[in-house]
Amino acid sequence: MQVLRTPDAAFEAIVDYPFAPHYSEVRDAANGTPLRIHRVDEGPANAAPVLLMHGEPSWSFLYRKFVGPLVAAGHRVVAPDLIGFGKSDKLGARADYTYERHVQWMSDWLVGLDLKNITLFCQDWGGLIGLRLVAAFPDRFARLVIANTGLPTGTGSSPGFDQWLQISQTIPNFPTGMIINMGTTRELSAAEIAAYDAPYPDESYKEGARQFPTLVPVTPEHGSVAENIAAWKVLEAFNKPVLTCFSDNDPVTKGGEAAIKARIPGAAGQAHCIVPGGHFLQEDASEQLVEIINNFIKA
């Protein structure tokens, strides 16, 4: 397993991301390779954590506008970078990225930090992995806020996802920052686009971003279908508060909130909402989403 680590210098020019880095190490269960996972970790260490999980091809920079207001409200804010993204280690071979490995890496990370009484906010692959964490450790989670994501079990995909899958596997150079920009309703600044490009000095660092779309279990033949079906059985007994806040302009996940509201008991009677924005709604509606999270915790 070849491990790549983005030089710290690649992040020096990033603006609006004033957070000290925190690192944890996990070991790959198959071969023992040590892997470093970065996180933003701000606010009182003894406060209940708000866990912000990003998807693909973003990183914790996506949550930069969430951190200050959530800390000001008294929360501990933890925003990790998945393996292959941000300041976390990347793998040189696409085949080394699997859905189940991602779940295991983040499970070991979660247990290693001993996070409890968690409020989870998850989007995109942050949900595909984050909801698996909830299913594996339901007692560690106090409430869930779910946005533009789901837990597929091989029953098909959306035209928007099919288009993204095709693009991601055929485009010769993977323009990370521009992909984020295409998934927002507002136009990102040049500095913001550069920040999303920063973790990847060249194409060899982007194998995780390339591989993720192929791992979404949208057909019965995909890996992790059985594991996700088992996770749904746990979620179908999860009666702690669950809130959906999908966006109004995401062709990939539009309508995905229906299954969550129908199948997870904790979603009953909650103030579910649709917010303005694209797939990366964190970039389009950060103030509204922070208010939603804070009010949900208070309620």
C-alpha cells in the first residue's frame, strides 16, 4: 500500500481556514499500514461534539464557515478529512480504496477519539460513511442531520449520478476545485477553488476522488450492498432525533430525503426542510445550516 502525504506547504496560501491541524493514526486492518487522519477540532474539549463529515471530492475546508458559529454556541466541532482527501493521507493505488475500508478507517478513528453524544451532520460520502458509523455505534450518536446523501443498497441511481460517474471516470485531468464549483449555485472565488485543489499536487494524489464514484452501491453487483442493508436494519430502530435538510438544486440526491423520513423512526415529527443550494449546499447555505444545527440541538 503506497501512502502519499500532501506537503504542508500546499496549504499555506489557503484563506479563511485558520484552524490548527490535529492528527490521529489508524492502521489498515488488512496489512497494518499506518494512515494519518487530519481533523479540525475546535471548541471546548469536554463539550458534546458536532461531527461534520464531508464527501467527495471536498475536504474539511467545506465546513470552514460552520466552525466559528458552532463553537460560539458552545459546541466542540470536529471535522475530519477522509483518507484520500484534504490533509489526510492518500493512497497511490485506486484498488486500495474500498467502501468497507473507508468505514473501518473512520470507525477506528471514531473509537480512538472516543467521541460520544455526537450530533452528526453529513453530506455526500460523509453520509454513506457517516450513517454506517451510526449503525455500527448507535449509542455514540445523540442526533443526526442528513443532507444530500443516502445509504444505497443496489436498487439504482439517479440520472445526475450516472452523469457524474461517467464524467469522473473519463475526464483526463480531475479538476477538483472546478467540480466543487459546478456543484454549487453560487460562483466560488478563485481562492476557494484553489483551496479545493490544494490537497492534490498532481493527479497521483486524486485516486481516492476518482475511485469514490465507482464504489457507490447502486447495483446488486456492487460491493457493500449487504453491509448497507444490515446498516439500514439498525437505522430502522434508531429513535433518536433525525432531521433532513436536503437542497433544492441537487440532481444527484434530489428526493433522497423521502427514504430517510419513511424508514428512520427518529425522523418522525421533525422540522425537515429544503434549503437553497446545489449538491455542496454547505457552500450555498452555510448560515442557514448552522442555524438549523444549533436549533436542532437546542430542541
